[in-house]
Amino acid sequence: MRDSLSQKSEKPKEECGLMAVTNSPNACSLVALGLQQLQHRGQQGAGCAAWENGTFHVRRGAGLVMDVFDVEGNTSMLAGTAAIGHVRYSTAGGTGVENIQPFTVQTDIGDVAFAHNGNLTNSDIIKEKLLGKGYGFVAKSDTEVALNLFVSLTEEKDFILRLIKAFSQLQGAFSFLAMADGKIAAVRDPYGMRPLVMGRKDDGWVFASETTALNKVRAEYVRDIKPGEIVIAETGKFAETKSYFLPAKAPERFCVFEYIYFMRPDSMFGGRHAREFRRAIGREVAKEFQYETDVVVPVPDSGIPAAEGVAEQLSVPYCLGGIQRGHYSGRSFIAPTAASRKNKTEIKLSADSFYLNGKRVALVDDSIVRGTTAKNIVELVRRAGAKEVHFISACPMIKNPCFFGVDMRTRKELICCNYDYDLKKIAGFLGADTVSFASVDALYRAFDGFSGRDDPRRFTCDACMTDEYEVPVFDPKKVAIMNDRTHVR
């Protein structure tokens, strides 16, 4: 059962992060280091599968990467020259240990391991067919559905060709890592909704959800995996990669929320640096801001780049010290109730009256989704003596659910929907004098000045903001929770 608005955290969570290394005697150690850099993409569990001379060694556990692997001491690393790893936050399926990836299975063509980022929109349909054929399921994850689909295709004896046949039947958002017999396959769905990059380290290859993981293990970035592409890296000295493509043709639809929030600020994808992109959004939303303020204060840490852009554009002092974050106070999003999350917010964040007392404060965050934490932060700023509080979201209004790997599954979770998109009502809930959201036009103006295609609207998914679902949703229950304005193309 999914939580109600009062039980959800403010920030949406992305399902997971992926990391793989080939042709290295320390493959598992490097994977664990890379997963630490991807920890923001999932904090509920971590795992690694390493390949050594035809044998898999697997470690999975609940909690953070450092809880599962002794990254510094290197005492819990697995032997192997190739490895794939995963950090998880559950947006589909359960939170139990059985859902922690990578998943491994014995097949008619050898042992295979799968790890997945995203959400399959036709997983229920495939699962029902597989159950009818006698296949059993242990986890409650669509990754296991994909793995069992792969296992079921016994007529195809070649690992790569079977991958192509299996992934051609999947719909939705997915980046996969698959490993068998020392080969690692890196796959993106034909829409390219989730990121996946490749790099070179010594005589091997590295794949990761974000470039920050490549940087951590000192791998040289090579390129992004293309939509619909399967890149195969084999273990062996000076191993080269081979590319294959899924037969399905689809318009590219990269999740724009990756740029707004999910990616670490020091990551790059599609030729765009996340931090500089967020600064650009801040500058653009400031052009639409209509109120007088004395100081621009970011909500740490997510609002910092956008707040820098707002302050630059408004020529208003930027005050990083207005709200301080305690880095040893735990994670508020896992607290079980709204009341306990409020307590954690007050433990984690503190407002400094030295900077805020008597000031008209522009409070900037990257987004407002549910509004629960934002409300608590406004209260902190008020208690610090702020004369006025103007909350600025450097993201357009989130109006619709996401079915592609982000835990925004129902409209009732979304503050803008609950208050009928009325800025005064939303500001009233937050306790702010005003609230402002970036327009969709402002969001896309922020793409200017970065390398890439001329019209970013043609290669991004912004359905949660614009009501236009370019990627098919096959489950009737999912379509039913869209409102009448929402349509699937």
C-alpha cells in the first residue's frame, strides 16, 4: 500500500543507481566506490554481483553502501574481474531484502545477473503470462519480471540475441545492466528515459547511471549509451565493446526531472552539466519573479544551484548561511509519520536569525512536489524573524503522476493538484506570503547555452508537468488515475 500525502516526504525518489566494471582485478571494490557516488539515487539497499572464472559471487543488503560494503577497509569485497552493482529506492515492488538487486539466476545458457533502473509499464502483463507458464516469483520487482522473461526464451541460445529478444518486449523506462560469462551488457530503453553512461578505465570498461561515479573510480568518460542501444563489453585484455540496437523505434524522451533534481550536481548527461543547468533555471525563474526581496536563501542542499541563479539575476544578496544543514542527523524521508518527519526536519535544518530577522526572504528550492517539508522550512524561517517569505520553485508545477520510475504515483500526493493550482492556496498551506513556480517555457529556456539539440522539448519527458504522456502506459489502473485532461499519445 502506498503512503498518503501526509505520510510521504517532500522530495520524489528515483528508483535506483547502476554501476558496472569489466576487466579489473578489483571490480567489486570499484563498483562499491561508484555506488557511493550514486547513493542519492537509492538508500534502501545495495548489492553487487561479481564474476570470477565462470562463478558468481553476490552480496546484497539493506541500508547504505557503507552498511553493505566496507569500502574503506576493503574487507567485504567480492573476488572477480567483472561486476555489476545497484542501489535501490523502491518505487515499484516492496522494500524487503528479497527486492535488493542485482538478481541472479541459473539458466540454460549459464548464470545471469540483472540490475535495473526505471519502471516497466507492461510488467503486470508479462508477469501474468509467465505465471501461466509456471514461472515463480520471489521478489515484487519488475526487474525479476524482466529476468524471468529472459529465462523463458529458451529457443534463443545466444546471450546477446536473447537479450535483444527480451528487451524488445519491455515497455516503459529502463536502463539495465546484465552480466553472463564475463560479458556485461548495458541497455537503455528506446525512449532513453533514464541515464546510463560508459567510460574507460585501464584495460576495461565502466558503466554507470551518472558520470560522477566514473569520476570517483578515475575512469575516463567516453559517451552516453544511446536510446535503444545495447553495449556489450567482454572481459579480456584490451576488450572492445560492440553495439546492438533494439528493433523498436521511438522518439527520445529523457526524463527532465533528472536535470532538475535527480542527478548529482557534478554529473553530466547529454552534454549538460547538472549544476550549471540548475543555475540557468534559477536565472530564468527569477525573470518571472514579481516581488521585492532583501536576500535569497537556498533550501540546502537541493536548492543551492537554483538559488545562485536567482540571486545573480535579481542582483540580490545570496545567503547560504540563512539555513544551515546538520549533516549527521539522518534522513527525514524515512521517518514513519508526518510528525516525526517534522521533528527530523527541525533537527536537520536550522534557520539563522542573524541573516533572516526583519528580512524579505526569497526561499529557493529545486521543486515543490508534496509541500510537506517545504511547509516546515517556511515555519523555521518565520521563527527566525523573516519579515516576508516568498517561496520560489525552480521547477514548473507537478500536475500528474509518473509511471516511469519516480514515486509520484497519484494526483492526491501532489500539492498543486490538491489546491487546484491556485498560488494563493498553495502559499497559504506553506505559510508563505507568496509562492512562485517556474513556467515550462522558463524550464526550456534554461537549456539554451548548453550543447545538444536545438529544441529540447522534442527529446524530454515532461508529462508530470504538461499532461502529455508520450510513452505508452498499458496498465488500465494506471491510466484510470490520470485526470480527464491527461492523455497518452
